[in-house]
Amino acid sequence: MFPPQRIVCLTEETVETLYLLGEQDRIVGISGYVVRPPQARREKPRISAFTSANIEKILALQPDLVLTFSDLQAEIVADLVRRGLAVHAFNQRCIAGILDMIRTLGALVEAADRAKELVARLAAGLAAARARAAALPRRPLVFFEEWDDPLISAIGWVSELIETAGGIDVFADRARQAAAKNRVATSEEVIERRPDLIIGSWCGKKFRPERVAARPGFAQLPAVQNGDLYEIKSSLILQPGPAALTDGLTMLQNIIQGWASRR
């Protein structure tokens, strides 16, 4: 059926996007990890985690479209396709990809004009952030820690947002690696790159700056010496959707601008 009337979303960014487009009534099921917007958890049944899903619950909802993300959900996708469901798998890993996701989703629900307006607002926010960053007297070196054991550095869109906000991602050379295993860093590499800021977003658990500061050799880092260790919640920065380009970017700006104002 086109446009789809009953949509299941297995990640948060498509849920948030559909709400922002005013198309939330089409959603009949969501991931248990969805926290944006808050009313989604109250209004929609939860039928999946991230890498696992209750296939029978999904089938019972009789969706005419299931939205998924990345190779990490490939097995779920294959199972759903074998059961006869229509699936669209997004795979955005950069800012441009996030904006394309919004445009594509808008087209799928016949809300292309509203999607275009949303993309324009997000693009304007990105441009304003870049203009503010250009006025910084100095750009801090930033280590963004996506996980602590092993240390995993920033994925593509996060690295780009760090640059947009006025920072320099110390592992930008790895950011285009989609798989986390290809963005693993050693403590020695972090020490060698001497970040001014350490920003943690440990997906699924609270960032512990005191543990980071206590790592062997980290006491010599400017970030640790000056107490510049911060957390950004994963729901704000690690979901490749509107949240990262709005609240996630704002938090990065606040951290970086605050650091610059003390110099």
C-alpha cells in the first residue's frame, strides 16, 4: 500500500522524524530504545531491541512497511522479508546521509514538502553552528569516546558534528569506518593525540569521567588536567537523525564554546 498506513520503526531516528513530519499516526510499533519524542513510549507498543526483535509481535501488527537501520539489523530484515513483509533499510553514517534519510522518509509517506522544510531548518542550524565556530580563537582537540572497553572513537556524523561545532576530532581518520571494530583506539593513541576535551557517550551506560581520568597515562592529558571531561547522552548524539543535528550539536557547541571562553 502506498503511502504505508501501518509502519513499524526498529530504531529511534525514524520515529522522531515521523513525529516531526506530523505523520506519527502511521506508526504502529517502535523499538524499546526509543526515548524521542517522549510521548512515543506512551503511545506506541514496543516490539524490538536494536539487534533483536519479536517477529511474531511485528507480524501481529500487520505493518505494510518496516523501517530498519544498518547491517546490525540484517538478520531481522532477512527474517521479516522471508515472512512476506516490506522493509526499507536505512544506512546513513554522515550528516548528508541523515538529511537524505529525512527526505526519503518524507517521500515514503507523501510528506515530501514537510520533509524538505525540516531539512532546510536543520541545514540552517548547521550553517549557524559553523559560523559560530569560525569565530573561535582556537579549536580544541576532541576525543569522543563511544565506548570504554575497548575504546571506540566517533562515528562519521559525530565526527562531522564535532568539526561543525568548532572542535577537531583527534580520530577523524577513522570516522568513516562504519563498523565499531574499525574505530577502536588504544590508550596510547589517545595519549599521543593529547585531546583538550574528552566527551563520552557510552551507549547503554553512564559515562564515568573519574574512571577515564584514572587510566594509566591519562593524567598528563590537557583534558584531564583541566577537568574537561563531559558526557552527552547517547540518545542525543548516537542516533543518526534529527536529535544529533539539534540537541546533540547544541551540547557539543556548549562544551566547545565553554572551553574556548576559558582560554
